[in-house]
Amino acid sequence: MADDSIAVVDLDRCQPDRCNYECMNFCPPNRTGKECIVKRGDAYDEGEEYAGSDDQVWISEEICLGETCGICVEKCPFDAIEIINLPQELNDEPVHRYGENSFALYGLPAPQEGRVTGILGPNGIGKTTAVHILADEMTPNLGRFDTEPAWEAVIDEYRGTELQDYLEDLRDGDVTVARKPQYVDQIPDQFDGPARTLLEQTDERGALDELIERTGIAPVVDNHIDDLSGGELQRVALVATLARDADFYFLDEITPYLDIGQRMTAAQLIQELAEDEDRSMLVVEHDLAILDLLADALHVAYGEPGAYGIITSPKSTKNGINEYLSGYLENENMRFRQQEIEFEEHAPRSISTGDVVVEYPDLVKSYGDGEFALEVEGGQIRESEVLGVVGPNGIGKSTFAKLLAGRLEPDEGVVDADLDIAYKPQYIEIDQPMRVDAFLSSITDDFGSSYWSTEIAQPLQLDRVMEQQLTDLSGGERQRVAIAACLSKDADLYLLDEPSAHLDVEQRVMATSAIRRYAENHDATAMVIDHDIYMIDLLSDRLLVFDGEPAQHGHASPPVGMRDGMNEFLENLDVTFRRDERTSRPRINKPGSQLDRKQKREGEYYYAPGQ
């Protein structure tokens, strides 16, 4: 194989007990007597450790003919093999490779003192591997997975670069690291007790009380960790990380389950710690508006998810985001995606005049004296419409969804009990020992049909997870399976609570398109609760706006048109948006800026004319 090619075997998909080793039997070098594709048990010496089972396949990258052949890729019935030509511009050896026929990472982000560095890229591209290296949780092997190189070799590789000093400090044990995990819903599995007890263990800078106050978790900080919502867990994790006294802070996805106001507060706290105390901050984030507001510089990550990833040199945040969306890196003269990710700029949609599908009366739900109470003014949801639901966390949006879905009983008012509702909850708990394809086929008879594949499976990129166990899925994979399960049901109303959580930028756009197209093509009615403003804008015909006092009382007015709804919602948050002049992506205006003040005077917080 050429030096610029790699072979990847997905061991989760390689199933020798269900095939006839078509990859081995049809491989041209194998048919001439060479051992290009063999069983893994035959490829390694006795006692030598290797990943996978004896019967799974191993590919010799020295013998393989490369992507120009690709017969094994076509013949594998489970799509477990990839033969990939790396970009010609990539001349370096990998920073780390997990083994032969395994994922390879090229390039590392460079933390800088006093600055916030962002990483933007799809899931499965190596961002977390890079962080493991920078956090001293693993030593990069420079692609030499058979004999791990010494730290000196690693430093020599990066001598003369921005990373040299950092790696030397890492080698010498002179770097302290604080890390916020990606999946905060796993925190209760690792800690048992009140949130305050957890936080007090992290208070190394004496800043805990201030962080608790500014993030708004004071009312729940004495609650047991098991009783916290996703948004509360996210803020607890953020506070626990920023309270530590570290040289390098890594924050993996700060926005899931947070509303816009909370996201902006998180961004402000991170920036202040970087600037005021000269700390290095590295943030992985998929919310482009927050990343744009937060980061001083940006590394773009691209490649083939699960196969290889490349992290570019730092770019300005604006240019990095725009280049990522375009799929073309200007400095590298590299096109890594054929299609641009386009942001549709449109006037608010006209209100649907279809038949009323859901009509709900005034509703009241209280959780007891002194506890949260919700009041909902009666309204209607029409056929073929997507109703967006927005508002701060802890204001009753999910409670309203559960009332409609019949999972909660209102104290006042009656919800139509005959309404068939397909519900995707906010927090996805999967404990069934079942394969994805078996799970989805149990939901719909359309599973596997061309219609179902085109409308649901392909837009949600489910092909590569179909044969995996539900319990083995990542957060983003679980989210996409849950969306597919919801849309696959026969229902009067499709209710999706925060479908954007843990999805990368491309996946969000595709999920949005899938939900919108399904509603339009099937005269289906959907209600979507989410904090991603652009996703809500693309999806929705009307908005249901919640306001009130989080964790105390909430109120929902009847659904309104998009312009009125956006203005009401964003005015409550004191936030305005503008459009990027190049890509039309929504960008948060700097508070107090000339444009921010102008839009507030005009009462146009999102659909500002002339942008």
C-alpha cells in the first residue's frame, strides 16, 4: 500500500461467524498466495496482545493495493472495512494510532496561556484522543503502536512548534489539568451524594461560591446528584472544573441541556478565567454561535470518522468556522467535504391553515406546596406544522411535553386521552441488551424499506450503527436512534425534546432536515423543544414561548408566529442575533455593541431586516 493510504477494520462490525470471509477469498494479493488479509489470530505471534478476536480479520497495509482495489470493501457484508487514501497534503506521521487497521490521529491543538482555543469537527474524528494526550492521560505513539516511543521522540517531533514547551512541561509533570466530561448524565454513576459535597472537593481556587451563584445552581446545590436535571448536571460539571486550580482546562461540550442564557454565562466564565488568570482553555463545542462568541482561535478537525482525523493549525475563529462550513480549508488548499453546510436565511414561514390536530385547554400542574408550578394557556397545533418550543431551563417545557404525552396528569384541565403521541424524551436511557436494527424493526413494519431508509435511516446516518448494541452507543448515536424511533411510529403528534443534544454540526443539519421533511411529506404534526436557535428557526412554523421564574413557576402563552415568538423569547434573554455576511449563519451580537443596540431599538432580535 502507498504511504498515504491506511486500512481500517471496524471490530464492532466485523462478524466472521456470519460471513464466509469474502474479504479474504476475493482479495487479489491473497489469490496470488500473499497474506494480505488473514485472521487476526494468525497475524500475531503467540503471546502478543492485540485487539479483537482470533477469527476477526487483519489487513497488511504493506501488501494491500490500496483504495484503487477496494474489493474487500465491496465484498464485506457488514461494511466493516475501509481502505482510505489520505490527503496528499498530509506528509506527517500520525500523532497517535491505536493499532494496525485502527484509528489514526494527525495533528494536535496548541493550548495557549490566557486564551480560549476551540476545536470544531464531527464526532468520531479524534478530538477526544487529542485531549487525552494533552491531559497526560495517554502518551502519543507517533504511529509506532508496536513499540511505544519515549517522550523525547515525541518532543523531537514537535521541536520548534507552539507545542514544544507544553509537551516538555507535560513530560516533566509540570502541567496540572482540569477536565469537564462530555456526557454529564454519567456523573451520577460515578458519584453518590449531594452536589455540594462533590463541588467542595474541587474548590482549589476559593471561587466556588461565586461560580455557584453566577451559574444559578444555588437552589439545587444541596440536592442529591441523582435528582439533578441534565442542565443542572452540566452546570455542576462546569463549576467543578472551573473551581480547580489548573494550568490547562479542557471542556468537552459545554452547551448540551443549557438554555441560551446559561450558555452565554458559561462562555463568559471560561473567558474570564483565561484572561484574568492567564490559564489555557481548550473547548470542544458544536454550538457555532457560542463557539464564535467564546473562542480566541480555532482548530478545525476533519477526516473520516472512526478511521482517521486531522487537526489543523490554529485559525481565527470566524474564518475557521466559515471554512469548516464550506468544506474547504484555504491555507491548506484542502477540500474535505463536497457539499457546503448551508444556512438558510428566510423570512418567518406563514402560519399553517391545516386542520387542528391537537387542541389543549388551560392547564395547571404543580409539584406541591413551595414546589414548581406550571400554567399553560390553551392553544392549538395544526396538521403539517412544526411547533417550536423555547424558554429557559426549569420553566416547564418538558413538563408540558409530558402532560401532552400522558406521562403526567394535570391538576387542572384535561388532555385528549385519545391522542396518539410519539415521544422522544430529553434524557435517553437505554438499558436493553438489544441490537439497533432489532430495536427499530420492533417499532415499525416499514423498517428496511426503501422509503424508511431514504426518509429516516440515511438522513440520520444510522447505517453504521445498525448492528451495534444499544448499550454500546455513544451519546450522539443514541440521540439519532431515538429520533428515528420517534419518527418511525404512527402517531398524531411527534414530540421531540432536545433532539440536538450531542449531535455535531453536520448531524444537526441532517436531523433538522429529516424532521422537517417527514412533517411535510406525511402531513405530520411535530412539536420540538430545543435550545439550538438555528435548529428551531429551520424547523418551526410557529413558536410556543415559555417564561417565568426557573424552578419556581412557569407560564406558556398560546403559540404565535415566528417573528413575534423570537422577539419575545430573545427580548426576555436580552440577546440579539446577526447573520454572517459570508455564510448567513446566525451569530450572537456582542452585548452593548452598536448593532445590538440598534436591533433592540427596532424590536428585531433575530429576523433583522437588511442582514
